[in-house]
Amino acid sequence: MNDISPIVAGVDGSASSHDAVRWAASEAVLRRVPLLLVSSYPPAADYLGYGPLPRSFFVDREVEGKHLLSEAAKIGAEAVRGHGTVSIQIQLLSGPPIPRLLEHSHSAKMVVLGSRGLGEFTGGFLGSVSTAVATHAHCPVVVVRGLPDPEAPVLDGPVVVGVDGSMNSEPAIAAAFEEASLREADLTAVHAWSDYNLSTILGVGTTDIEPYWPAIETGEEVVLAESMAGWKGQYPDVSVRRIVVKDRPVRNLLRQAETAQLLVVGSRGRGGFAGMVLGSTSRALLHKAECPLMVVRSPR
């Protein structure tokens, strides 16, 4: 491959970030690209309110950061042992993690993060770093949740992609086909006729739509087939299953994701407008998906 942009994984020493490193290492092997592990520690300015601090305090923060990265590199190497080799680099930066990761997103193949990091309250669904990076990154972002124990079998279900028929979902479809091909996995494409729960729209419910649904469904199947056709030609090795549902794409994507190895969505949907950074479906899935979720940036 000519493109050697690295996969970047954020490291903070949490169990969730270790899962992200394992996933990122496996992805780097599949793509034959380097893996860059990044961590950061707060700059001296963040401690001004605590009064004078000895230089050893900041030296300790740096030493701790380097130790976290070294341990993460071992975890990444162990995750792919017997499956291939990967070049693992580490980088410790001073400063807040969000802008540092966003800077890397300009040149990275993708950024991979855990769903919840150190410092997040117990029971929280998603770390603030993961949310911000998924919202503003310039490359695909994968938020890893739901990986089995390292000793357990790997996830081997299909890749699932959300398709809304708009141009905004095209980058997600492209990424999903590529991932399915790399993994030799099937691809499940889910398309919802409506983004909303029809039962909540002024007396229009599912039962009201039922007599008209066969004709609507046929039309939506055409929309979905047309969205997938060009990419299927580029990836003839990928077996595609197409699913059309009436409404509530989040609920239906989550159902398919229960047995998936990866869920892929665009950063904004058919209702998105220029300048929107993250659509409602993508945002909801960030908080609820129980398998790794890839958010693919739409052109702004």
C-alpha cells in the first residue's frame, strides 16, 4: 500500500484504552500501516492554582506517561502475536488530549479511542475526550466498547453500516466495504425510511402506514440497492445483506450491532446541513453501541 498514514490510538492507562490499543493494533496489521500510540500530560500552566510545585512533580508526570505508553505498546504487540507484525511507535505530548488528538487526525488513517477513560465517573457511558474527537476529527474515529476478554474468541460477526440514501452516508459505505473486505466479513446495510418514531408524529403511527408499507418498502429497497451498487462492484468479494425498516434507525442499528464486529456510520445524516459536525443518530450510537463504532466524517 502506498498510503502509510498511521493509525493513532489514545492511551491513558485505563482498561478501555487498552481495548482500543488491541483493536488498533489488529487494524494496523490488516492495513499494513504503523500504529502510533499517543498520550499526554497536563502542562505546568494547569497547576498554577496549586502554588509552587517542585520540578520533580512534572518529571514524575512525564515518567508516568512514558510508562503508560510502553505498557500499551506491549499490549498492542501481544494482541497481534501470531497474526502478523506491526510497527508500533509511541509519542508523549504535553497539553490537553483533545487538541493533540485532533492535530493528529489531519494525517492519521483513523483515530482509535476507548469508550471511557481514567477520570470519568463510574457508570459514565462515554469519555469526554472520545465524544469531542469523534465530533471534530478530520479522519474516521473508532470508539471501542464491548471487546471480549483478551483470552476470549475475537469478534467475528458482520460489519454493519447505516445507510440513509444521502451523499452524507457515502463515506461510511466506502469505509464499511473496505473493513468488510479486509476482515473477510459479510456486510449488513441498514436503511430506515424515517429517522423518527412514527408513532409520535401527530397521529401517524406504524399501523397507519401498514397498508402503504409494501409499496414504500419496495421504493426504499431501490434506494438502498442504488446506494450500495457502485461499491459492490469495487468489492465483489463482500457478501451484502440489505435491511429496510420503517423508522428508528438507532434502535435497528443497535439490534444488528449485537452480533457485529464493527458498526459504521456517517458523521451526519440526510437531515444534516453544511457545518453540522455530528448527527443525532451518530451521537446516540456513540453512547449506546456495544461493539466498536466507526464514525466516518462527511465532507463539510
